[in-house]
Amino acid sequence: MKKKGTCVKRQILRPVICLVALVLVVAACGSSSGGGSGGGSGGGASAAPAAPKSPAPTGSPLVIGTVGQFSGFAGVISKATADAVQAWAQWTNDRGGLSGHPIKVVVRDDANDPAKSLAAVKGMVENDKIIALVGTHESGLESAWKDYVDAKKIPVIGGSATAALWLTDPNFFPTSDTAVNYVVSEVNAAKIAGKKKLGMVVCAELPACAQGLSLAGGIATKLGLQFASGLAISSSSPNYTSQCLNMRSAGVESIILNSSGEVSERFVADCAKQNYRPQLISPGQSFLDKLLKNANYDGAYIANDSFNWFGGAPETADFLQAMKSYKSDTPLNASASAGWAAGVMFSKAAAKIGPSPTSADLYTGLYAQPAKNTLGGLIPPTTYAKDKPAVSVPCGWYGVIKSGKLTAPHGTEAICVE
């Protein structure tokens, strides 16, 4: 297995389907309680904003918007994306803005309602005059406003790319793993951990969650693993003893936990009571510090669709300092990483923007980005081309919970599968 951002060349299944399982679980279904610092790497403690290093920008504002489920169930998870976009904007403004332009971020909470989501986007375009959506965390609601922003020529840059349209719509510019690619990186985590027989648990509440199981099975085969068991587990179940025993009987050595955070924790606890402790793979978007204190998660892999916020990679230094300075109470996880990467991509697209900024200028800047661009290690190798959907290599950033700390034994750079 090659590391350090290199790619293992294999043909992986890449069907364009709506992975509701990933939409509901990876992007939104973490516990809504128990935030923190992501293992003591930049959050939690109060800190004064960093002093401006350049004169305040005086050009016309670059107005951007971000939309998502930023309150209620799982709001603490998805709001991290918007918080990181805001931290990036403040950080950039304190250093002179972009080409002399200050950045203004408009945040709208749609409460996970398609009608409210569309209304929010329309309001930002027509009233706030945004020139791009940057760092959205919609958990699949992008389809509610896709046609609208396509018609208005408003580019959608980065964020949580869980909807299938990030793979098919040329107006969407991902800066993290898309849904299908993220399943590849989850399955690859089992291989990196040295396991042969893989299992997965998903939500039982929606039949479409089973799509994740069928997709993981095909990917496991391509990576030389055996997908031994896939189970849908219900949040209303009093316990998961029988499911744990089924997994153990099937010889499952590693389990991908794509149910909600709280259900996954209960499932893992019930398995531990049966002295069944398989290798755990947990999604980084919903990571919260409380997992570090859960003895059942010791040794668990955290599979991230965006860059690691831990491990000390040089390319993450600005992100960590900005979050500490401006959003110190925001949990650090892959959701926050996704927001920051979206902001950095916007800055690249707007690097040569004129005195009267337009969305058309951004498209020019986006198409000028190099093929297989990684933003210096912040995103998977990604290519944008005019009138064509973005092409992104499946990559994962990995951490391992060890003795109450989040470590990076496989390095801080992406491990990719091609």
C-alpha cells in the first residue's frame, strides 16, 4: 500500500447513484451533543482574534453564501462547515482580502427542509447578491436548488459533497471526497488496517440505506477484501446483541459504522459485552471528542473525506490557527476541514478577480486550476473542466484513536485509490 498522497491504481466501481445511506449518516447523523477540540488540536479554549497583518481591504465585497442544516439534529456537526468558511473569510480579510476585496459570508440554516433550502438560496442570490455558494453542508438537499443555481450561473464550490449530483453537474466543484469515492476510502481503511473480512452497519429507517451496503460489497471485491456481512440496524432496537453475534459468526474483522453516531456507539457497546471487538471504521465528518473517551473505540479508524485536522501537517497550520482565533468553540472534524478547503478553492478562483466581481470571473478562475489539483494537500486530486462534471480521485485521510488521543500512524497526507 502506497501512502503520502500517492495512488494505488485499481479500477473501482463508480456508479452515479443517490447514496441516501451516506447522505443521512456520514454528513448529518452524528450525535448532536458533545463538541470539542478534535483531540486538543485547536478548539475549545477561548482565544482573541489574530491581529490584522495587512491594511483592511477597501474593494467591493466578494459576497458568498453557504447553506445547510445548521441547527437541530446534527447541527453541531454540519455547522462546523459554515463556521470554517467564516473563519477562513475572517483570516483572509485580516490579511488584506482577495485582490483588495473583503469577503462577506452569508449563512442560511434550512433546517433540513427542501422548500426552506430553495428559498434560502434564492434569497442569497436575489437579495444578498452572492456570486458563489461556498462550503455548503446540505446532506443531499442540493437537488432542491440545483436547477435554480444552474440557471442563474452561480457556481457551487466545495463543502460536504454527499449528493450524487456532485459527480454529474458541471456547476458543482467538489473539494472533498464525493459520496461514492468516500465509500471507497472507508473500505480502503479496512485494507490499510490489515483486515480481510469487512462488514458494515447502516440505518434501517430508510430502505435506500441498503444502497450503501451493495456499493461497499462491490468495492471490497475490487480491493481484494471479502464483504462478509452488511446489516441495517434500527435506532429503536433495545439492543444489538444478535447483530453483533451475526457479525462475529460471519468472521467480520472490521466494521464500517454508517449508522447514526448514537446508534453506532450503542452497537459497539453491545458487541463489546459479547467480547467481540472488531476493527472499527467511523466517519470523520461526524467525529466528536467524546469518542476519545469511549474505551470501546480505542484503536478505531477515523476515515475522513477531507484533510486531517490533527497530525501537524504544515498545510493545516493556517486552518488550525484561524479556527482557534475565530471559532474556538467549533468541533474540529472533517466537516470543518471541508469548509476550509472550500474557502481556499474560492480564493484560488478569485485570485485575479477584477474591480467589479462576477460569478463569470470565478468560472474562469476555476477552469484555470491545474488538473488533479490538491490545493497543496488539502483536497483529493480533482480536475475541473468547462461544461464537464468534476473528476476526483477517491482518497482518504486517516486517524486512529489510541489511548484517548487521535493519532495519524499512516501519515497526514491522503491515501488514494485509482
